[in-house]
Amino acid sequence: MTRRSMNLRSHLSAAALVALVVVPANRGVAQAAALSADAPMPFVERIQPADFSAVEADLPGPLAKGASIAIICTEQGHPAYALTVTRNPEMDFEVAFLTLAPEQGTPASQAPVRAVAPLDAPSATRLEQALAIKLARNVFVSDATRKAKDYDQAWWILQRTGPDQVQAAVITGDRADANPDAQAFLDAFVRGLQRYATCDPDDRSKVLYDIDRYTIKTTLTEKSRR
């Protein structure tokens, strides 16, 4: 292989990698210039884990330690509810939904209402894999500090893929509005998990079917790109 061919292959590989992530040209500014013409509009912004921790600090108490997935929804700058997917020695995994009413006063003074449902390991694994894809492909990346008070509504996401491997992201209400891909994500990862944790146990299989369908489709779509 000639040096020219090797350089060309290197440039093509770099271009393919850029297509996965929209990297800001200036600090704190996410740009969509690297998107291909047929790529869907990004709605996930990768942020620093410390930004998620700052939002979590406004909850009445910390979320489950070691949760593989944690999502906090903020409204008018305060936490409204939270979701976690956590390994549980007694039931493989569990989905926990915590809700509180930020409009009633200081969030830290309120006791959340907690609903929990067991989740089988294969479904939890599919959730983890699908979320990892969503946090890696076609996203904005920012090193600017993101604060809940800056958004009318936002979903703050944390994923742990290992003891020292943590990824954080935020989906703002304005990016989710009128974006079918964002709505499909929120239906599965937020509204779907909320319904799963709070519905009658006899209805869980139907709710989980819709969640599994989304996570399987996400994984298959990713494999088809390889």
C-alpha cells in the first residue's frame, strides 16, 4: 500500500468518526456542521458528569448508588421526577421512579413518592446498550457548564458502564419539541420506564414490550451501520 493510499484511508476514517459526534468549534458552542444531509437532527448534548451531580444535589436525597442509568427531569429549574435502573441482588435489576412537586416549595424539603418494579437482566442490558448508542452517535458535545435553571424543562441523563466510566447528557425541552427521534427516545426511556414502574404488575409485560421494541431497533440500526 502506498503512502498516499494510507493517508487517504486515514482521512476517510477520521471523516467517518466525525459523523458520529457533533463537536463544538468554540468552548460551550455545539455545531451541527458535521452532520450529513440525511442525518436526523441531534437532540442529545453530552455534558460533564458534574452538571448531572449538581442537579441531583437538589433532590431530597441521592439516587441509588451505582445505578447504571439515572434520569432526572427538571421543570422551571427544579427536579420534578427521577428514574433509575439499578442492579438488585434479589431481582436482577429494578426500575425506580421518584416523583416530587417542585412548585410546592424547596425540593430538598420534600419526601419523594417512590415506585419500584423488578426488571429482568436481558431487558436491562438492552436498555444499557441502546442508551450507550444514543449517547455516542449524532450528539452535541459541550464543555460549558449546564444548569437546570437555564431551561424550562430538561432531562438530565447519567450512565455508568464501569466503575470509573460515566457519561452524562442533557436533553432540553426546546430540542425535544417537534423532534420525532427525541419523542421516541423519551417515550421509551422516560415515559415508558415511568409507566413500567408505576403500572399494575399485570400490565408490565405490555409496557416492557414497547420499551424492548425501541431498544432492539436502536441496536439493530447501529449494527447495520457497521
